[in-house]
Amino acid sequence: MQEYGAIVPDVRRIAVLRANAIGDFIFTLPALEAVRAAYPDAEIVLLGRPWHESFLKDRPSPVDRVIPIPLCRGVGEPENLVNDDAALEGLFASMAAERFDLALQLHGGGRFSNPFVQRLNAGLTAGLKAPEAPALDRWIPYIYFQTEIVRFLETVALVGARPVTLEPRVVVTEADLAESRQAIPDDNKPLVVIHPGAGDPRRRWPTQKFAAIGDALAAEGARVVVIGAWADERPLVEAVVEEMTAAAIPLWDRLSLGGLAGLLSRCDLIVSNDSGPLHVAAAVGAPTVGIYWCFNLVTAGSLTRARHRPVSSWRLECPVCGVSCVEGTCDHRESFVADVPVEEVLAQALDLLDDAGR
């Protein structure tokens, strides 16, 4: 039996399963860099989503190739999804033909993703395992309260991949910058981006509070851009802009993800909910103020504080029904971070903006 933590010999092709959202992918980048360093001659194939393919095309990264997977129950999709069995069978047949030497499950606890990885017919499998998930050849337990970046670094260490960096990095291309300048031309004012969206409404700070931040930073001479990462965030963007006294630039559904990365790389500061754009901003080098719910601060909070300032709500009970999220769940989706004070966010924002102007 091969030793846990040992380099797997004669690896030519590695499959990595991570088929979900933007921030989720960003958290895997240090682990992917570690795999690249440990297996410099192997092809790394990301089994992901179509957006991974378009975003990583012509962009330097640890990933050599992306294979978008069909919609699959529990693998980046709701557990009640009805699978397209024909599409999945076709995928697994083509994956067997790829002859992966190693398959890594970086997708979560493994209840659905471990059986998926096992069907790739790889020489060796490794990944995470929740109590109800089947075991891979090498595995570590999935325990919720762990920083995602470290979780995935620990996972790839199962196959001898040691950390080469701790913070995610995304390379910004000239095409990204050109696209971003089409939307927001260069200016001599400090550029501040506000993102009021988040996939889960419970992670959204009130738009009125974002507007107060925008007005305060505009008063300091900043040019404020309010972004929506997706078209359905337009109402949030419009609400912030309308609630501001100062002028702000609304921006939604006009930039590709690459163009968004270009814009974020140019900004002097982003103030955002815990969301994909916040994590992309950090990965392209922008200073960030992130508004977090305390549980997410543990799993998704930035590792350093010189340029990244998380501000957290410590609310544990649903603001509607009072159910403790430590002991149970409810169906309400009202904000768990609405109680974060404007003054606390603004103090961190001004400190970072002052640093940027030095």
C-alpha cells in the first residue's frame, strides 16, 4: 500500500473535481499551485463548469485544461436535481479513456462527489470525506470549521503536494484590462468598487449601509463604482446608487469575469459582502473590506490583514424566528450581517484607502 503523503509515481495526468462558483474556485488555487509544483510534468485537468473554461482560456494558471461536467446531483447542484444520466454516462466513458493516474476531490464532503471521482477510473483517488461519504484511496475528514484554503492544501498534501503559496493569485491579462477600461476608463481619482450582492441573501449587508459607505468615500475624493457580478444583482446595484447622495457609476452585466478581474485589479479598494468578486479582488491584488457572517469568516476569511480587513457579524440566531444556527436551521433568508455597523466598515475602508494614497 502506498504511503499517505507520498508522491504518487509516474503521474502523467491529474483530474481535479471542483465544479462550483467563483469564490469556491479561488480558494483552491494555492492547492493547485502545490500540485503543479509537485507534479511539474503532469497535465492538470479541472472538471468544472463552462465558466472555468472561458475564464482560464489563455490565462496562466496551474490548470492545463478544463472539462465542463454535465449537471450532476450534489456536485455543484441541488441534491434534488434529476441527473441527465445519458450525459453523465458519456462523461465517465470519456474520462476512462483519458486514463487519469490521479484524481483529486476538492469539492466538499464527498457524499456525492466521492462516488463521482471513483467513476473516473483513475489509478489513485484522494480527497475529503464527511462521515456519510464513501472513502477514497487517500482521504482526510471533512470538518466544516476550517479555512477553505488550508483545507485544500491539507487535501493535496495527501499526494505529496506541499504548499508553495498560501494566498490565491489570479493573473490579470491585457485583454482583461482593456475590457475593463472600455467600461470604466482610467481617471486620476482613487477607484473604489462596492459589491452589494452575494449568492445567499443571508450574507448581504443592507443597501442603505453600502450607500453610506459610498457617500463617505466619495467625500474623500474617491470615484465609486457599484457592481453586480450577475444580471440578477441589478436591483441591488440600482438601490445603492439611488440611496447615495454622491454620484456613483452603476455597472452590471457588462463585463466578463476576466473583465471584472481587470477592473478589480485597478481599484484602490473594494467593499463587498462575502462573495465571488471579493475573493477575485483579493486574488488580483486589490485591498478589500469584506463583510462576513461569523461562520463564513472561519471558512472563507482572508488569511492576512495588511490589505484585507474582514468585518464580522456574530449573530447566531435567525433574525426572524430566533432559531439558533448552531443547533438547527430554518427557511428564512433575511440578512445575518445587517447588524454590522457602518462605522466599523468605514474605519477599515478609510485606513486602507489612506494606505493606497501614500
